Amino acid sequence: MSRLTPDEIRRYSRHLILPEIGMEGQEKLKDARVLCIGAGGLGSPLALYLAAAGVGRIGLVDSDAVDESNLQRQVLHGTSDLGRPKVESARETLTDVNPQVDVLVHEERFTAANARDLLAGYDVVADGTDNFPTRYLVNDACVLLGKPNAYGSIFRFEGQASVFGHPDGPCYRCLYPEPPPPGLVPSCAEGGVLGVLPGIIGLVQATEALKLVLGIGEPLVGRLLLYDALTMRFREMRVTRDPRCPVCGENPTITELEDRSELCAGSTAESGAPAAAGEGANGVPEIEPSELSRLVDTGEDVLLLDVRYPEEFRICRIRGSELIPLPLLTREAGRLDPARRTVVVCHVGIRSAQAVRYLRGLGFRRVENLRGGIDAWSVEVDPSIPRY
């Protein structure tokens, strides 16, 4: 006798008439437990369609609150949710989509300390994270605990998806053994993202999660799906297990989980070593927005060097700043005066820190990073500067 109620039979009728799913498959979905790490751009379509499909338990891990800049792509949340924890907003939306689904929220960061406990209660993990330290931690936890990972990532107009940590395939470290150097790859907040892009990649992740639960089709194991929204093209790349992989290889060196948050910001303070006086989290000399404001107001000779993209410069700028986008700095640095006091500005202080390191390597000794970038300047000095 079926364990589906009459209400569930009506709700999932289009699944039930598919031979590949049927009553037995829908019961598998009802029993399934999927953990979504991130309730943002990727997590929104992912969780929405898992709930609509009838996945019995959906877990959401996220410590952020809803911000206005999220609404362009994070369709789990609305204007009325601004300031609310994302997991609470998401639970409300998902429960409205399907009240028969159990939504468990974990309003916390995914860390080495809680990873094992969080993953223990779930069958499949869906990685919707937006930073490298957490992405590597999710991968390592899934491999060590034997949980398949429906992976997705997005940037600007491109996305990728795969299934890692499956017994028959590779893991994320087989493809990318180590994270990139701090500041080399900008985040979506720094580089931007097309609002519809996470919808496409998140739905690929949801599809893979459902296939893994149902045991049907050919999952993206050993295959990396690459998507370019500008050309509307999908490509596929084969990925094989690396016998030298530090976590899933023949002689693994990663056997315990470790937080590596400093990989994101290059922070010495976060790793436990105190930063030197005047040195910020990015390991370069920094100046506070209030101090820079004082220097500007008193007419001190300071070059404000903005290394953002021209599109960002058109949104807002600090009066008197000069634009040299970071990719052009190697070509244009020769026209700057190494003896002049220079403060480098970007959106939130990451690209500018990279520029400071480069200029100091050229012999610039009076160059500093604006702590927090133009975003902190807007909050702490000039609220007429729009935040983005």
C-alpha cells in the first residue's frame, strides 16, 4: 500500500505518471534528506524546486541576512524580507510552496566544527556557497563522510556544475587541488553576476540531487558542465579521479576538517596572528575612511587611485579619485609618482589590497589600502555615495 496521502498523489501526479519515478520514486523523494549549503543565488532555485518536487526534508545552512543587493537574483526572498535571516525567509517561502515538506534551518556558518553534525542527517549535499574556503570545506566533508555533493558555482555570465564525492567519481580537489591565491578571483560582489544565471545552474543542481535520490539517469559524475549565458552554450569537460588527490586519492593527506577562512581574505588576524600596526586583514598598510576624509578635508596631497571597473566608477566615486582598473595597473603604474602618498580604493578593499601589494613591490612606500573600500566610505563618511 502506498505511503502517499491523497493530497500528495494529487500534488505529485505529474511525477507519478512518469515510469522512471512513479509511486515508488515519489516515496523515495518523500524519504529523502537534502542539505542546501547557502540560501542565496544558487540556493534559491535549488531549494524551491526540491520543495516543489516533494523532497521530504530540506536543510538550509546560511548565516546571512537578506540585503537589497540580493534581490536581483535570490528569488527565495522579497523586499519585505530585508534584514531578516535568509534561512527564516527561505523557510517561510518553501513552506508556502509545499507545506508537506519539512524545512530545517541552520542559521550558522558551515565550519569544520559543525560540518560533521550538519551532514550526518542528510543523504545528499548541494553546495551553493560563494567563497573558496567553504567550497573546499564542503568538498572535504562530503568525501570524508561519503555524501554526494551536487556542486554549482557562478561568476558574471558563466557557471559550472558537477557531482563530486560520489563513490564512482572524482572530488572538487581532483579538478582544483588548491584554492587560488587571495584576491586573484573576485567574488560576485566584486565582479558582478547576471541575475538569471544562478537560476540555470541552481536548477541543474536540483536536477542532479533528484537523480541521485531516485537512482535514475546519468548523474554529472566525472563530468563538469560549463555554461556561458552570453553565447547560450553548454560544454562538458571530463574530470577523472586524481590518484594524488589530497582527500580522495590513494594516499590522502587530508583526513580531518580544517577551516581556512584566511584563504578568502588573506587575513593574518583571522588565522590567529595579530596584524601589525596600520596593517589590515589583507596584510597590507590600511587607512581608515575617517582618516582619509580628514586628509581630503585638510587639503593634503593624496592621490586617490580607484582600481575598480569603469562600470563601477560610473555608479559612484570619491571626489577627486583617478581610475586605473586593476587589470591595467601593470601597464599604467609607470605614470604614477612613487614618492606621492597614494590611497588605493576598490569596492570592499580586496582588489585594492592586491594593487597595494603590487605597487609596494615596485618600490612605492607611501601607498595604503582604503579599509572597506568605497562601501565603507559610504557607510562611515558620505552616505550620498550609493552602495551596490
